[in-house]
Amino acid sequence: MLRYASGMPAHPWPLFDLRVRTPNLELRLPTDDDLLELARVARAGIVDADRTVFLVPWHRLPSPAFERQFLLHCWGGRSRWSPKAWSLGLAVLKDGRPIGVQQLLASDFAVKRVINSGSWLGREFQGRGLGTEARAAMLGLAFDGLGADAAESGYIEGNAASARVSEKLGYRISGDEVFAIEGKRELEIKVRCTPQTWNRGLVPVTIEALEPCLALFGVGELGPEDWATF
């Protein structure tokens, strides 16, 4: 049986024990019950119906297709995990209640040391600084935890709230790209943050139970007894 250094049994998927905390939030892998609550939060509203903030307008699907696709997307990210290409979708919890999602993605992280990210919060939780805390938690995990050299993200032109969060945390505009979304031309502003530009002191971040997870992110070595493909 796998065991931690303390002698306690190790979780075969140690990401379930990972915790990232800020003064008001906890980020962790969601349980299925959490996913159902997150689907409810998203269904209740993320943005006004006439606004475009996502490259894929998943939040506009009708129910129950919305809830089913939401669950499949979250489950699928776990099933496709590989140390060479991974997507970590963390539930954002306030007072134990799921209120949104913060996602980290990377390919060939062991070589590139670059992560990308996306996030959302339920509309009722916006405008209270919680989005800034969630993104700060992600940057703390990326830079202090995983040793990333850069964190990249983007927002649709006109999304002032996302732009403000990015600027506060130390992202710098790095380019843009045009997309066709629901038949309309939309410009995504691309932003990039590094350990040198990151506003580390803005939000304190603590990370728990990361070490057993590192090899799954491509940080360190995985032996054949740790990772196998069929």
C-alpha cells in the first residue's frame, strides 16, 4: 500500500488531498456533489445573457443539456489527465460552499513551464474581491508550488472585471486574437504573468498536500509503478 512519510495511507489520486487557501477561499478538487452545486450556481447566472465572456458559450445551453454537458466536461478532464497534458479544475469554496471554478491547464509542463488558466464565479459572488483571491490562489500554486515560469490567460475585449483582476495581480498584455463566437467577431486580449511581475503580496496563499502530487504535474519523475498507459 502507498504511504506518506507520516505512515498514513496515501491516496492513489493525491490531487484529492490538495488544498490551496486564501483568507476567504479554499480551492480543491470537487466531489460529484460539489459539481452538482456548481452546475446550479452556473445555471443561476454568470453574466448577463447578451454578454460574451467565454470562447465557447457553454453557459447558454438549455437544461438539462447544460447540466449534463457540465458534468461530462468536468469528468472528462480527469479521465484525460496525463503528466504531459493536464487540466486541473478546482472548485472555489466560500465558507464550505462551491461558488465557482478555477482551472489550470498545461502541456509538456516539464519542459515549457507555462500554464494557462480560466475561471468563473456565480454572479451573486462577483464584485467582492473573490475572483482576485481565486486567481491569486492559482498563481501561488503555479509559481510557488509547481515552479512555473509564466502563467497565461485571456479575456474578451470589454470584460472590464477580468481586465482589472489581471492588472492587479501583475499580468501584462501580451497580444490578442480574433475569434468568431456565435457568428460575431470577438477580440480576446491575451495576458501573461511571471514570477517577476506577479503581485505576490496582494493576497496571501497557502498550499497543502502538494508534494505527493508533483510528479502528476510533470514535476519530478514517475516510474512504471506510478504511471502506466494501456
